[in-house]
Amino acid sequence: MKKITLLFFAMLTLLSAEAKVIKITLTDGTVKVFTSTELSAIDFNDDGTMTVTTYDGQQLPAMDADLDMIEISDEAVVTAIYPDTLSFNINVDGIPVNLHTNRPIMKMNYVYPSVDPWGDPITLSGTILIPEEIWSGTACSEGILMVNHSTKFHRDEAPTISNGELENMLLANPLYPNYIIVESDFYGFGATVRFPQAFLQGLVNARSSLDGLLAARELLDAQGFDYGALCFNIGYSSAGFDALAAQKLRDLEYADRISFDKTFSGGGPSDVREAYRQYVIIDSTAYNAVPLLLMVCTKEIQKLDDISYADVFQPYISNRIDELILSKAYSSWPVCDSIGREKKVHEILSETFCNLNSPESKRIQDILDSFSMTNDDWTPDSTQRIYLFHSRGDDYVPIQSARPMIPFFKSRGFEPSLIPGKTRLQTNFLVPNMGHLSATLIYYIQTLAAIAAWPQMYTDGKLNPVYQSILDCTSLNDPVAVLRYFDSMGIDCRTIINGIIAKIGELSGEEGGSIDPIELTMKLNEILAKVGLTMQDLAEMSYDSGIDIMQFFKSLIQYLNETPQTGDAEVMRRAMQNTTQMPSEANEQLIRQWLTDGGVRLK
């Protein structure tokens, strides 16, 4: 027996390097499934039993098995199927949002082959969430939601172990969309929890998601499920970065096997280097465990063995990295509490890494820059659709680290628009001063609305003819065209708009009279100031979302001075009596110059 044990150990050592799935069939017919990265040893005892020792030193009870009952493979394998429930009860900035809805699901955990951050084969784990209606066959699946999980710290937060707010919002919302969720644990959680995670480390998590999606399709096919034709790629916060990374890697390597109907990326740092720089410059973040996690993962995954944690962090943190981060024993907020939620970035990072001009800091910045989604190594596939979302007031992920995606996509032929379906790039950078968590609700409401409406709006990838006719009547760079469309439906938009203009006059302390374009702009600035914004902010936000605000003003004034095609002429005359003539080219240039003084980029 000892000889067999030694031979098996030799074989296991070889196979562990290749990260296989090990299935052990017991004498009672049950099957135990492990990944080679989970196992430390398998001992065949003299009494005919087998003892399994896991990587963390735990021994499973002796099992009756024999060598020929062990199967080693690299296929996707279901490890557990059990009932679960999703509930729409979330917490937004300390405020509970409870819709008191729940949805029974079946949860299918599985393991599948992929590669680690250095390209070596490894076995990862993931989960598939199937609404009970689809599981039982009383409803059909519209498609798959490939979810990239958001920032995790604790080992028990892995998707295979617990359901996050993201999954609850996607399936347990009142719309009850009929989709199947596929979600990877990512490297560093689940089957690979013994290893450091790859937080914001380029394409590492993207490959985990894509390989997990391919394996999930195989398993669903094997289980006899028609998972539907649609496939969406979803992620918010760090997962917003991972969703873009998954889109990039799909375009580069997986285009022949995977196509997304739309990628929904929200609240993510597409430029990781700029996120690091902003943390240092602003010297603050409402989620100060993130700079800590970013630096630890960069050191571990990039194998920066010549840098010690004492070099990177303040002393009260550097000697606790194993406890706070690498052990995965704490969730994020206990980590924040442990280091002090009030701590500034310079009280977390060492002076060297708070000096953006130091050689050590520049080295880290160069590494982080290589992870950016805006590098020239990606030419986005023009057949894919992208949705980008970010709040200007994001207190976790600086907006400066997200905005570079706009010029990146524009330079590659993607014209941004607020209107779904108008172009391949839909954007929303108009959310003004909401924090990261508050803005989550807006992101998911818009994502939910899209995936719920998609089966009605699109057929075989083509827009519903009714919706297409509305888009055909509007101009991408002229939102006023929408007003003309409403006019043709009998809606008196001019009266509504002139009422708003009159109200602006009242709010600025003036009554009646004509309003000059420059004067109107100044009055708007006064009103915006009351909510902490300026016209410069509005112009920048509009630019990011595909609107040229000067073209909008120009078109609006032209529209207000047009002769109405329908309606009571006298009503229209009274409604238009306070409108002005089109701004001259000189006035338009003055307004543009005034707006761009603050660095606002306009077309």
C-alpha cells in the first residue's frame, strides 16, 4: 500500500501543477470533488480507507475508496446543487432599502479549468443562479447575466458561499427578469482562497469570468437547460473595471466563442494609475481599505519581492497585512475600522508612496498604467454595445479615473449618447453629487430596465421597429429633435420650455422680459451653484454623456423661434413672446470661451 501511496503522490504532484479536478467515488456511490489546488495530500491507509488532507491542514474523515475510483480531469464539474433564496433588501449609505421581495432559486456551484495570473493552468470555482421557475420549466430563460463580483475581503463573501447585493438586485427585483446568473469566485476566492486575490490586476479576473461562462454553458447544456440567446456582462465598482476588462479580453481572445449583447460597466476605475494618483492627491477616500487592498494585491500578483510592506505602509499597518488582508478573515468595513475610518491616505501609505515623483511610486504607477483599459493594445469590437456609468460625486472611485474611457471609445469610432440603442456606446456621466453607494441604485435601475426590456426591444439583435422609428426621428447631436418629434404627436413642448425659462427668471430675482443667451447661461449658473454645481460642471458632464451643450442651446433657441406646425397660433405667440433670437456666432464663441476657461472640453 505504501508503494501505491508514493506513486499516487508523485502523480498528484505533477497534476497539481496543472491544476486538475479530482473526483473520488466512494464505495457507497457518493462522489467527492476537489481541485488539486485545494489538496495537500491523499493517503491510502493499510485498512483500505483513504484520508484527504486539504491545503489548510484539515483532514476529512477516512473514506472507503480505492485508487481506481479516483478520476482526474480538467473538465467543468458541478460540486453542489441546492435551493436558495434571493431578497431585495439592500443598504445604501446606511439607509435600508427594502422592497420585501424574494425569489427562490437553485444554486449550482462548479469548478472549471482556467489559468492563474502568470498563465499557468489552475482550477477555479464559480456559481450559477437559476430562478426556480426556470429550473422547474414553468418559465423560459431569456439569457445569461455574466456577473463580475465586486470588492471582497472575507473568504466567506465568495459567490459560491454567499449571495451579494448585486445578485439580489438583478433577480429579486419586482420585474423578476428571467435570466440565469453566472459568476466566478475569481482567483483568490473559493477553490483558490489560499492565494492572494487579483484586485484590479488587469485581465486576470476577466479571464476567470470568461472561462467560467464557457464552463457554465457546458454544464447547463449537460443539465438540459436552454439558457436563452442573450448574454450581458455586468459589474459595478471594482467589478465595473472587471466588466470592461472582460469586454476587452473577449475582443482580443474569445470573440469566436462569446458575444455580449451589452456590457454594463459602472463606478469603476478604468484608469487604475489615475485612481492611485487621485487617492494620494485628494488624500482621502470614504473607503480607505481600498488603497490598502490595491497595494497588497499589486505587490503579491506582480511578485514585487524586492519591496517590503514596511516600505509601502505606515508601521501600524505593515506588520498586520497577513491578518488584515491575506488571511481573508475580515470584511472590508472591519478592516476600515481596524485602521481607522478617519485615516487619510498619507496615514496609510508610507511617505515614499505618497510622493508621486519618487522612483518607487513611479514604478507602481507604471505597473498600474499597464492595467488601464485605455491602452492601445485594445481596438474595441464595433459589433459590441457598451454602457458606461459614473457619478461625479463618487467618494470611493474618483471620477478622474473613469472619464478617460470617453475619449478612448470616441477615438475608436464609438459616439457616446444618453439614448439606449442610438449608438454602440451609451453613457451616463450626468449623475451629479451622489456617493458611490447611492449611485449604485441608479446604475442597477438602468441596468435592470435594459435587461428587462431587451427581449421586447430587440429581435435577433435588431431594434424593435417602433423604437427604431423614434430613434430615426432624432439626431444624435441634436436633442431638440426629440422635441420636434413630440410636437408631431401633439405635445406643446414650446409652452412647457418657455414656462421653465420664465421660472429661471423668477429664481434669479427677475420677472418677465427677454433673456439673452449669455444672460440665460449666467442665470443657470446661479441656480446650479445652489446645488454645488457650475455651468462648467454641466458642460463637462454633458460632454461626457455625448451632448454638446452649446449646440443644444443653439438648437433650443432656434426651435423656440420656429413657427409652430400645429396648435393654436395665439397660444404659441404668447408662449414665444419672451424668447430671443438665435445667438450670433460671436456670442456663441463668447459662451464657449467662458465655459472652457475652466478646462471644459467641448466639440
